[in-house]
Amino acid sequence: MIKAVSGILFTLVFSSSVLAADSVISIESHYTVKQTADRFEAILKKKGFTVFARINHSENASSVKLDLAATEVVIFGNPKVGTPLMQCSKTVAIDLPQKALFWEDKKGQGWLSYNNPEYLKQRHSINGCDQLVTKISNVLSKLSAAATSK
């Protein structure tokens, strides 16, 4: 009995950590944070996405005399994709428009991170829109690869 309960607890803990890790996709960049964010923003504009804002958290931290490694967020979207997703589930609107995080780790390595659309599908109980979620996943993957690769 104890072994069975331990096994179940282990499975639950391990499953939760896997799901939590999969909620955000992070890709190592061959460029600095600023270069990666610049590349990403340029690609978005070229592809017809709307760039709503770019937030430089490091500059904001510096303005109040705090240190923060390079950290930027680009907020972007495309109503041709976002609207149908919101038609599938209204609550997904809280996670739209999309955001991409550009950050530097403790070793000085640049990264690009974004919310996994499969996680958003689960979070917002999106049903019947699998093709759309797959399309969004593929687009985010391609945009990220283009911004981070040489």
C-alpha cells in the first residue's frame, strides 16, 4: 500500500513539474538579448504582425537604481489568428496579444522565451481548435528560430 501511494505521489509530482516546464518554451540565442529582440521585432514587422510594445525591464530597473540582467519583452499579435483563438475560448484573451521574453542568464547567455500554445490550450480549455493551436505553435517556433539562429 505504501509503495502504491508513493508511486502515485511520485507520478503526480513528476507530471506537475513536466507540465510547468512545458508551459514556457525557451530557446538559446546566438545573439545578445538586444540583438535577438531586434531581430525578432524586424521579422514580425516583415511578416505583417503588429508590434504593440517593447518593454526594456533592465532600463526600468536602472531608473530606480536596481540591477537587472538584460531583460526585454516584445508584445505582438495578428488579429487574423488571435480572434479565432478567442472565438474558441474567451478567457485566452488574458494571454493575448502574444509576448516574447528576451533575457540573459547568469552566464551571460541570451534566451528567447514564450508561452507554449499547448499550455494555453489546456489553461483555457480550448476545444475544437487543434489546427489553429498547431498553426500558432509552428509560427512561434519558426519566428523564434529565425531570431535566434545564425
